Amino acid sequence: MPINYGIEVRLDVAERQLEPLLRAIDNAIKIADSELVKARERLSVLTSVLTEGFGQEVYINGSIAHGDALSPLSDIDMGIILGEPWATRDRWRSPEKIMTYTCDVIENLASARYSEISADFAAQKRAIVVRFSDDVRAQQRDFTADVIVALAYDEGGGVLIPNLQRQGWDRSDPIKHTEMIRVANQSTNLSFNAVVRMAKQWNREVGQPLSSWNIKALALSCITRPMSLTEGMHQFFHHAVEALGVGLTPDPAGIGAPIGLEMQRSKVLEYLHRACDAFDRMVVGAVSEDLHIIHELLQELFPTVGTLPRHRERSGW
């Protein structure tokens, strides 16, 4: 278990040392304006394409919609909800047929804007992956789009999303998820997405034991009011250790299955215990104004932060 240093009564003292450093890291890792403009442009094109091809509801979700995108951006997320006749017909068969058709729609209708665009779902569990260039080197530097083909579902809320591993459909509610995060950001005065960004950066640094959605679902349970990043990160790590120690994270919308892990749970907990302990020791160092230990532990939690630019374009969402 994380070491108990009596952190609860020391966070306000530690903030004087830690808050400017954590805010600087958050400012360095958040998506730049130029990248955000490019992402929104691509989402707009794909929205138009899917609307033209199907005439159905299109939604935007993921880090761009939620306001917690990191740089470099790895992907953008969106989906289309197919009503009748797809909803009744396709729920009884493999998602592959309608997903193959959707790939053709994207490639045919978006080629006027992106001549090398391609879409496929090879080795994916749920999403169609859209690449905007055929150049392998360009792909390594560029972000993709993940498109979910969902079926309307009126028998209990939410939608049905593909599960290619079992050639069937799972229940979820991505629109409600996005609304829950919008409310969380509003009620916490954006503390929520600042903590999520930092947690996602830590997660990226250690090999991504958690999905981004798992991080957000965990944060929904513990970042519930305006707070500093110092308090927020302390709350997140401690809550994640406790919650995942009990079991998988439930779907916050109460519709889908518990959120799976990217590694064995024991390994995920090992990473979280280590991060929790490092953050607690950093708080102790901040209280005693030990700048050496503060920077040493920041480097442990965010080892690439020294290579990130110190000044970045500030971006909204």
C-alpha cells in the first residue's frame, strides 16, 4: 500500500511548491492550437462524409470533445448511430459487414479532401481506423481517427457498439459519457480535465496500463469539485489504487460492462502503487522545501517532461 505520510493535512502547504511545477507540466503536455485546428477540421470532414453516406446521427467524443487531449495527438474519436433498417437487421449478425460498408463510404466520399485516405478495422476490437496518408513515415507522425459504427438500441438506453473479438455487439452510451465529462468539467471549474491530462501523461510514460476512458471513469468518482492539481493528482492516484484493488472500474453510465485493463490487474496496481508512493513522497518533500527530491520525483512520474517544450500555444476546446 502507498505510504501514509499524513498527506491530508499537508497538501495545502505542499501546493506552494508543487502547484506551479504541475501547472507548467500540464501546459507543456496539452494539445497545441495548430494540432487542435487540424483535428477539428478532420472531424468536420468525416462528420459530413458519414452524414452524406448514411443520413444518420453522428457524434464526436474522446479527448477533443472532452478537453483533455495531449500532444502529440494519437487519435480523434467519433461515431455514427444507425437507426432502421440497420438497427434491427445488423444486431443479429457480425459487425464486419456494416463496418466494411462504412470503410467504403469514408474512402469514397472523403477522397476529394484527402487523396490518400484509407479506412480499415484490421486487428481492432471496435473501431474503424482512418489514416489520412499512405506514407508510412507520415503515419508515424500523424494522428488517426477512430470511428465507431453504433446501432440504435431502444430496449434499455445507450447504443450497441461492435465487438469484433466475439463477432457481436456490446451496449454502451458514448453520448452520455461525453455529457458526464462536460458536467464534471463545469462543476470542477476544469479541474477535472487538468487532472485527467496529467494522469494520461503519466499513463503514457509507463506504457499505458490504463485506457484513457478508464482514467476518466476513475476521475469521475474522485474529482468532483474545483481543486488544485496537487490535490487532484493525490486524489486520483489514491482513489485508483483503492478502486482497482477491489475490481474493474464500472461503466459510469451504468450500461456497459466494467472497463477492461490493458495489462494484468496486478501489474496495473504495481504501477499505481509506485506512482502513489512517489507523489506522497513528493508532497513530503514540498512541505520540507526539498527542491532536489521534488524534481527527482517529478522526473520519476513524468520522465520525458525534460524533453517537452517549455512554452506551448495555449488552446481551448
